[in-house]
Amino acid sequence: MKTSSFFALLLFAIGLLLLPLNRIHAEEAGQPVKKLILPGESFLLEGHPAFILWPAEDKRQDPQPWVLYAPTLPAYPDSHEKWMHQQLVDAGIAVAGIDVGEAYGSPKAQQAFTALYTELTEQRGFAKKPCLLGRSRGGLWVSSWAIRNTDKVAGIAGIYPVFDLRTYPGLERAAPAYGLSVSELEKTLGKNNPISQVNKLAEAKIPVYIIHGDEDRVVPLKENSATLAAAYQAAGAAESLELVVPQGQGHNFWPGFFHCQSLVDFSIDRARAGAGLKPLQKQGAKSIDHVVVYRDLPYGQAGNKPLLLDMYYPTNQAGPVPVVMWVHGGGWKNGSKDRCPATWLVEQGYAVASIDYRLIDEAQWPAQIDDCRTAVRWLRQNAKEFQLDANHIGVWGGSAGGHLAALLGTLDAPPGEEVSSRVQAVCDWYGPSDLLTMPPNVVGNGRTAEDVAKSNGARLLGGPVRELPDLAKQASAYYQVSQDDPPFLIMHGSQDPGVPLEQSQKLHEQLEKTGVPSTFHIVAGAGHGGKEFQTTEVRQKILAFFNEHLLRSAPPIQ
């Protein structure tokens, strides 16, 4: 053995010996063995720091479903992964890991994984089949163990995971962890390099979900995740693996990697399956093919509160795609981004962004439209990151969301706006267009002045609407129409008991009078929303409208 190799091995061994001693001293001093990003416990197991992020007591089960995470190093899991792990524990899934240092999937790392697995399954009531989650070098950790324990694995999730030692960390850096010289490790790659044996995972049809950027220079997609996918294809197990490849992304802290709800949902369902439990109920675009969901992306800040949106993105499209922003209803006082009826557009090649905005118990007008504008700007500013067509952004909303969507299309841009908040198409579902004539804001027909002062419109504006006419007009699309407004599609139920049909009729007429393209569709027999708005006919009209104005062949509105 060369002298340099000998000293490298010696230093590596000394480091491994000192690590548990340092941790023991920490325990004796009453300090935690490991600093955790979420509530849990840390402990020593065979001299290695280990941890468990626990679900709340009322969400724990027997056996306990869990995720085995890697890499567990002093810095990992880190703050970037906090949201992801929070979703897991909120769903009743424990997260556990063990620190083996820079072991790169070596036999020593595998032994520690087995020790943790044995401790949790035999002593703590954890399920016999966890889902494994590997980030970057953690892919070496989880895949090397899974290859040798296919009967103990419910699934594998990965964020730009490494499977090929030759690409990362390289044989020279990996050799000491294996107790071998570089030449010796090279000769044993057939058994020590996970990518050489991933066919075992494919043959066992272990479910896999990976998100990996196509411009990753640290962990190249081709030699790692794409090679694993090819092995699954060759084994006839392609349906067991999903590989999401965000275009233009490398080995970085892009929020999409760490707010990937689709990867989290996969991990939750596989962990539950490993505990003999049914998958959680699917909602919205989770059940649509060729879609990845990015959840709780911060698009702005209101005081100490982050403003969040969810992004539904088609994975079967190349290049930038047009985007439709959904604005929820709820009388400006209720509702959230979580229920998004626009997700079916993803199947048609659109990205869909569903936003939250400040409700009237948090802030009054114009906070709501300010948040909507901020969201549009964020979509433009992050268009390259998420492969969005910044020139073709549409907005669609229902009820109070329709009111805000219509105002996005009609209000003049704020002075000094550096990034445009203009949209190129508006779909308005039964939104109030004139707050001054909305029945809840007008005394009469049994409504007293006291009733009017308590209306949602009054709470939005900060006082009875009729007493604030200028502010009410500013917050009413009917009074804001101008020739440069984008095209409108307005839909309203013929039997709407909440927002009179006339509200949409007069907005449509004003748009046409001003020369703005507008289509008005009355949904026969429909009330304020409902199943009548989910028909094939309605969807075809919406799709045709957005296709006409948002596809790249359509010129952007200036």
C-alpha cells in the first residue's frame, strides 16, 4: 500500500474513534447528542449519533410508519429540509437517521443502518418496512443498504441522489471510507458501487420517486438517477419509478427540491404501506399523471407572515409553459389555496399556481389585490427557475377570487412597478363587479344599516360601502375597465343566490363597450358555484379561452 493511502486510512480511522468519544462527553454534560430541526430525540447507538423526529402523540401508531433519512451528518438534516420533514411528522410519519460520517455507503455505513433499523423495529415498535429518503450523498447510503435489504424497504425517495461513487465523491475520496486503496476500490466496484447493482432494486420492483435537475454538475443526472431509471425500464418495472427532472436546475437549494409535495406524498404513502396502512386520500392534482406539486412556496411577506402559493407543474412538457393563477373565494374572509379546482389544466400543458392572500381578519383593502399582484410578479421573477412562460400568465378565480381576478385585469398598474403584475387573460367566475350595488351592502329588503355595516364588503373596505364610494369604486372592476385590459371569460350561474347575475352582466357589457374582448357564459340552473361549473362543456370553454390567449403563439398583452 502507498504511504499516502496508509496515512489517509489512519486519519479516517482516528476520526471515527474520536467522534463517539466527543458525543459521549456531550451526553455526560447534559447536552443533546444532535441538534434537531424539529422536536424529537437524539441518542447514541453503537457509538453513532442517531435521532428520531417524532409525530405528535395523537398521531403515532402501532406499528409506527417511518422514513429512514440520509445523510445524517452534524449539519443534516438542515433548514432547507425542515418543511419537508414537518409534512412527514404532521402526517404521522416518524423520521430517523444515524450519523456514520462520510462513509459513502460503505459496509460500515450499512452496519449502522442495520443497527438503527433493528433498534427501531425490535425495541421501539417501528414498522418492518420504512421508506428510505436520500438527499445528494445520502443516495449512496440508502441505496447501498436497500440493495442488500430489499425485503425491508417500502420505497425510496431521492433529491438529486448519488448512486455512482465514481461521480461523487470520486474513488480517491471514497476509498478511505471503504478501507481500501483507490485501485482496490476500483476493482471491487461491482459489489461496492450501488449503481452496479441497482438492477436488484428494479427486480424487486421497489417503488422509487426522485427529483433531479438536468444541469446537475455535482451529481450528474445521466450517470445516477437516469441510469437507475434505465435499469427499471430494462427490468420491466418502469411503472414503479417516477423521475422528475426540473429543467435548468443543478445541485442547489432551489425551493422546488425541498417543497416537492409529490415526493412527500410518495414518502408518506410508502411509509404507511410499510406499516400495513392504506395510502392517504388523494386530492386535486395528486391523482393526475405527469404532474409534480410544489407546496407552500413563499411568494411574498406580510409583516411576519409569509405569503404562500402551491405550484402544479406538468412533467411531460419541454420548455417554458404558460401559467394560470388560481385565486380562491370565500367572501374575502375564508378559503385557502389548498382546494384548487384549476388543477385539471396541468393535463393540458399549463402550470397552475394556487395562492393564499390576506383575509379581512388580517388586513383590509387594498391588501388583497396587493398580494395578488405580488404573486404575479413572483411568477415572472421566478419564471426561469420554474420554467414558466413569463409573457403568458392568466388568472382565474371564483366569487371573491373572481372579484380579485377581474381587478387584476382592470386596475392600472401601481406607479413605479419594476416587474409587471399585468395578466394576459382573466377567467371570472361569479365575482362581484360593483360593490356599491351588491345587495349585502345596500339597506333594504330586510337589511338594516347595522346589517350593512357588518357585511363582508364593509369589512373589506373598513366601513359601510355606501359611505366609502371612492374606495368602493377602486375595488370594483366595473369602474376600472379601460381599453388596454386583457380578454375576459365571465361565467355565472343563472340561479346564483349570493352574487346577482347582473354583477357579471354589467361587467361584460362595460368591457364590450370599451372594446375589450369579453365572453359571457351563463351556466343554466347553477347557483353560486357547484357541480354545474365542473362539466365537460364548461372546461372546454375555459381551455379554449386560455389556449387562445396564453399559448406561445398568442401575442402578450403590453
